[in-house]
Amino acid sequence: MSEPAQGPWYRRLHWQIFVAMALGAAAGAIGGESFADRVGWIGTLFVRFLKMIIVPLVLTSIVSGVASLGGARSLGRLFSKTLGYYVLSSALAIGVGLVMVNWIKPGVGAQITGTQGAALPELSTPDSAVDLLLDMVPVNVVAAAANGDMLALIVFSVLFGVAIAGLPAQPRETLTRLFDSAFQAMMRLTGGIIRFAPIGVFALIARVTGTAGLEAFRALALYMLTIAASLSIHLFVSLPLLLLLLGRIRPHVHFRNMVEPLTMAFSTASSAATLPVTLRTVEEKVGVSNRTSSFVLPLGATVNMDGTALYECAGVLFIAQVLGADLSTTQQMVVVVTALLASIGAAAVPSAGLVVIFLVLESVNLRGPEVDAIVGAMLAIDRPLDMFRTSVNVFSDSCGAAIIARSEGESGVDEA
Ligand code: ASP
């Protein structure tokens, strides 16, 4: 099912995806909205296939991974390393956003009012950190799975895996083998779906360029540039430095290995929809064991969102600048902390980052119709930024998996 390792470039999947992206962008720009409407369903179908496997994949990968960890001590060690990495990488991302927006000041003098806004998608957001904690424990596992409530599903799967690890040899081996086999099947299914990625990506990108309204883009051009530059710094400087310093991994090799998940994150703007591809690539190309990746990646896709964290902080400071509200250093620190929490609470689906921005705005008392109007305008131009921050989110998860695998003594990680 995997792509040919040798042979002409055009037979390699990532090149096919790149070509599909370019063709999709051109076709959407030329064909406009009518073309976007005609091919849009193909992109939707592709994303549905990816989403179809998320729940069984997360369940089987975590249960088989945690059950093979062999005890609560290894789990505790892996958990603290994972959490440490998440906080470090997100804090770095927020720091970059904070410095860039304070330096460039894209909001000062910006004329946003009157720009056509858009209605926010209805996504549920936790009201507070306590709610976030309570939501992590499902009252009904089946309902959590049915609602795509990832954090709750992850918590159950980890606990289930721990329980299996504590069983006597015979039931433990039976259950571990069962979940491991189901996981292999899910990975194979993922491989089959990815073969259609070029077609899906073509349609997804054509829809973006075909429906883009240029007016809103012009009003927010400097803001978009600031966010894009900040995300680029995190993607091409901060994360590679973490790879080098913490994992002694060559960043260019990791980038090359991660091409497919990156293009998928970019075209779907959803870390959750990309998760099957991320898991498969991090295991098969980056060379991380299932034991590590099954723990770091599903959790990372749900809570470790560097690009989103950066966006929350930069977006709120931008809105404050537009409104002429001068945020003190203490208020900016409040923004930093709530941006981290908001990125944890954001769902791994398109535009979720923009919806949770209200949590951060509330923390510094920015509210009212003017704020709503600016967020509406930001939503109108959100898709390209969302595509970019989702790629950063996914890349950071993969760096975490590679670094932690290295620290666990795994060999063969990101070997060229
Ligand atoms: N779309 C992003 C993701 O899935 C979340 C966000 O909107 O920032 O990772």
C-alpha cells in the first residue's frame, strides 16, 4: 500500500500532492466560485474518509501503545516528557507572536470596521480551565466517541490501556494482540485513503482559492503578513532548534519525512483529520515506535497547538491595537497564559482557533460589538492562516514524538 520509494519523481505521493495543490490553486482562481462549488464535494468526501478512521485509530493506537508500555512508571515518565514538550514548544510559539505583534503593530491605525465579516461556526468551547478538566472525563465513552470528543476518548483509551497492562499474562496478551491487530488494520486503511490525497487536495485548494473574497484580504494584509512571518519563524527556526538541541535530529531530514502530513494539514486545516496520516508517517518514515507515537500524537493533535497558541496571543494583541486599547505588561502576561489554555481547549478542526479567541479576549475584558465585528472580519480571511497554523500544529506534534522517542533510547529516528 505504501508509495514506491524509488522511481520517477511523479510517482512519489508527495510530489503528486504538490502538483495537485498548484493545479487546484490555479483552477480555483480561474474557475472562481462556480468551479469551487462543482469540485467542493470531492474535498469534503476526502476529509470524511480521513475523519471516518479517527475514532477507531485513536482508540486502537493508544490502547495497544499504552498496554505495551509495561506499567504506570513508564507511562508517568512518558506523560511528563510529553507535557513538558507541549508547554515548552507552545510557550516558544506564543513568545514569537508576542514579540512580532508588539514590534510590527499591524493593528495600529487599521481600518477594520466596515469590512465584511462572516458568521462564526458553532463550536463548543470550554468556559474555564475547570470545565476543560471536567470535560476530559467522559460520562459515556460511546457518546464521547460519537461526538468526536477527542480528549475524553484519549483519557478513556489511556486508562483502558493501563488496566490491560495490569492484567495477568493470558488476558493481557489476548487483548494487546487484538488491539494491536486492529491498529495495523487502521493503518492499512489510512494508507489506502492517502492514495487519493492528490485528488482530495486538488479539490480542497480549488475551493479555497475559488471562494476567496479579496476585499477583506486587503484590509487585513499587514496582520496576515505578521501572523505568517511569526508562524514561519516558529516553524523554520524554533522547532528545528528544539529538534537539534533536544533530540540531536537533523531538521531537514525531519521536514523531508513529514512532507505528507504537512501538505495534508495545509489542505484540510484540521489536525484531527490529519492525525491518521501523521501517525502513519511518524511511525513508518520518521521511525518512532508505536509505543511513543500513539501516546504523543493523538494527545498532541488535541492539546498541543503551537500555531493556534501563537495565533491566540497575536490575534488578541492585534484586536487591542485596532481598538486603541493599551495593554499593560501584566495584561499581556494574562494573554500569554490564557492563549496557552485556549489552544489546549481548541478543537482540532477548521477555524477552532478563531472561536476560542473569545476566551482570551474575555481575560483582558475586551468584548462588545466592535470586538465581534473585528473577529468577524478576521474570520473572513481565516482560512489561509488556519491552513498555515494547522501545519505548524502538526509539525510540532511530530517534533515532540521524534524528540521523546530519542530520549527514550529509540534508535533509527529520522535517519536519512
Ligand atoms: N485548525 C486548527 C487545527 O486543526 C485549529 C485552529 O483553528 O487553530 O489544528
